[in-house]
Amino acid sequence: MAGNGALENESNGAPPVDSDDGDIENHHSLPNPEEFYVDRNSSKCISRLGFGFIILLFISAVLGLILGLTGDSRKDETFSLAGSPIPGKDRKILYEKYLLKHGISLSTDFENPLSSQSKALDFLAHEDEMRLSVPKNGPDSRDGYKFLTRYIMALFYYAMDGENWNFDLLFLSKHDTCDWFEIFEPPIGQVGVLCNEYSNEIEGLSFLGNNLQGELPKELGRLTSMTYLESVANQIRGQLPLEFSRLTNLSTFVFAYNDLTGTMPHWITTLTSLAFLYLSNNLLSGTLPENFHYLKELEILGIDDNQFSGDLGSLWQLPNLRHVYVEDNQFTGQLPQKITETNKLLTNFDASNNKLNGKLPVDLFRLSHLEILDLHKNDFTGPLPQDIADDLMYEFLALHENKLSSTIPAALGNIRSLKHLDLSANELVGEIPIELSQLNNLTYLFLANNGFDEGPIPPFVFGYDNLRELSLKQTRRTGTISGLIETMDKLVGLDLGSNGLSGTIPTEVANMQNLVFLLLNENKLSGSVPSQLGVLAKLSKSNWPLTFMNIVGPFSEKVFPRISLA
């Protein structure tokens, strides 16, 4: 599936890539067996007729050709197995009877001539150049499945406002239904209908950022051969139809960045082959279904940015979970006390911005596969786990905006892979351990708003070669700002505000050419603002203004034309 980059490319209207040198080949241009049967028997009959009757046939054929050239009757004509023409009006009646007989659509669906079902029926009966015969057998037969899929895909086109799609994906074209797709530059790839090349069964539908709008038609539930169904960054609204419970072969079910409403349906727990469930960024609410733990094959769960509530207890019964994104909801409850015994394969776990509480799992820092852990903005209490393995792969650790109360464990410095560490806005105490100096890969360090012991800016921070953002705001820092700060030449943001720092601002700050945001307010700094800071062309007041509350001395608007020190 495409990531955000793929969606951006799609939204920018990336041109489709031709799958061949020309148009997609019509695999059905040769006569089908039924047509061949008619032609072959007609030839046998002709061989037994007299010459005069042959001339009569010839004259009839010419007249038929003339009528075809002067009128539009050919477009509204198909043939039964016996070779007799069926007018479009009658053909529509026969199609509708077939659909009703096999329960594919309801009679009420066709009462409104503007319904998606009626439009699809009209297309098949009057406009479709394939001119399918009325199937003799049910939808499970070869001819029945071909008719079924063409009807459902036409119906889907109309239900999803196909006329306003960014790309038509060859829908409603003369080509076989399996050819209703287009191929885009990687990483987007094939978008539209995707079929098994051997059986011609529909294996999946993929629609990424193509401006689909409307409610999902229930008829999609008849495409039971599908293993994946995905729509990303469209405007699909309404609820997931109950009929989707038929799609028991699905391993990938994606409807992200749409406008779905309602709850997560209980029937989703019957899709026990699901490995990838992604319903992020919708308007869904309610709790997780009672039997959610039935999805034992689930590896990726994305239900973030909705309005879900209740607890996450069922997740701790899914042993194959690797990627969990449940952030920006209203989940409550606690994490398991020993998460390595329930979800040891976790690689990404983001449950930020919820209402989770209790203590963090004692073995949280022993998940050997974990790379991203984000639990910020919850109500976790108690200490940071002290049991920290030596071989962790963590790159992103965010625990800020909780109520954690302990010292920072020195062993945290063992996680050499860390690039992002945010422990700000907690109730942490004690010293900032020197062992953090071992985190040489850090690009982001936020320890702000904690009650650490009074002390200077830790000297080891000046040795972080890759650091881009540093916040020690309100951490009881004292002493002066060392001129060594110029060694942090990659810093984009520096926040040392609300401390007890004294002395002057070192002129070496002017050597930090990448600095955009600088906060030194609410300290005990004295002296004048170094005029050298005027060379910092990137320094901005728009987002993170330079403010000095206790600086005395002259200030020149000519030196700092874009910065207010009020």
C-alpha cells in the first residue's frame, strides 16, 4: 500500500504509466464459444441451401448493413444463444430479473431511476460495448461471474461519483472488467481493479486519492474472492455495509482518510484472515468489538484519529501484532504489566493522546523489536521502568505530558539507537544522568518542565553532533550559557527559558547558522543582546520567538528587524 509520499504524488495528479506500448488489449476481441457455435452452424446451413436462397440472404445482409449505418440500432442490440437480437429494453428487464433472482440487488434499488443500481443496469443494457448475454447459470458460474463483476464495478463507479474521479481508470470502457485500472509511477502502482491473471477473479480493489465520493454499495460484499480492499484519501462516507462480512478472504482492509461514520462493525471479527486493518482518520466511534481478539493473524492495526473509546484489552490477546496505531482517540484503561509476554513482536506502538492510565509495563524497555514508542499525552503515573536491555532498537521514545515520577534511569543511555527522546512535562526528579551522553544519534532531546535537581546545562549536550532541537525549559538550570554552544551547529530550535541562567548571552550563538527558534526568556541574563546575532538570517519570530525577559541594555531594530524582544 502507498504511504504518505504516495498519496502526495497521487494528489498532485501523477500521470498514469502505460502498461503496454498502446491501449490495453481487449482480451475478448475474438469470438467466444457461443458466438463461434452460431457462426459454425450457420455455415453448415448455407452449404445445403440453393443458390437463390443464398442471394436472398445476401440482400438481407446488405439491407441490415445499410440500416446499421444509418441508425443507432447496433449500439442497442445484443444476441441470445440462439442468435436472435434482444432489444435494449428487453435486455434490461432480463438483466434485472437475473440480479433479483440471485439476490445481488433488491427490487427497491431499481425503483429510483437515478440510483447507482439503475444507472449500472442502464449502462450494461444500452451502452456497454461488451454486450454480455444474460447468464444461463448462477453468479458462481463463469458467465455469471463475468456478468456479476461487470455490474458491480459499474455500480461502484456510479456510487462513488465516478464522473468526478481524478482518473477514470478505464471504468465503463469497452475493455474487460479486469482491465479497469491504470498504473502510476512507484510507489503508487496499480489503481483500480486487480484480478488474478489465471482465474480472472477479482483479487482486490485499490483506490488511492482519486476523489471517490459517496456511500459504499453493499453489492461489493459479493466479490468474495477479494483478498484486499483499500481506499485512502477519498471522501467515502456512511457506514461499512453488513454485507462486507462475506469477504472472509480479506487479508488487507483499508479505509483510511475518508469520512466513515458509525462504529467498528462486530462482523469484522469474522474476517479471521485479516493481517492489515487500517481505518485511520475517519469519524468512527464506540468501542472495539467484543470478539476483537479473534483476529489472531492481525499484524498491523491503524485506527488512529477517530473517536473510539473503551479499553484496549483485546489487543493484548493478539500475539502477532507488530504495528499498532491507536493515537488520538479516547481509549482508557491500562497497559499489561508484562507486555513482552503478550505482544513481544511490537515494532511500532503509538497510543498517544488518549486517556490511558496506571503504571508503564515493567518490561517496556525489553521489547527487542520495538523501534517507535509514543505514549505521550495520557495519564500514566509511577516510575520510568528501570529494567532496560542493552540491545534495543528504539529510535523514537515519547513519554511527555504524563504524570511519571522518578529519576531518569542511567541505563537509558544504553539505547544508542535513539534519535528522538521526549520526557518533558512529567514529574521527574533527580539529576540529568551523564549516561545520556552516550546517545550520539539524538536529533531531538526534550526534558522540559520537570523538577530535576538544580544544576548547570549538562556539558555533554554540547557533544551531540546531530542534535537539531533541544529543550531544557523549566528544568532548574543555573549558571551561565557556555560558549561551547557554538559546537551545536545543527540546532534549529533551542529552548532554555524559565530557568535561573545568569551572565550574558555568548556571542558564539552567532555561529549557529541553522538556528530558527531561540527562547531564553524568564532567566536572569544580563548585558546587551550581542549584535552578532543579526547575522542569523534564519532566526524567526513567527513560531518560536526570541524573548529575553530580564536583559538590560540597548536593542537595535536595525539589527533585529524581524524579532520582538517584548
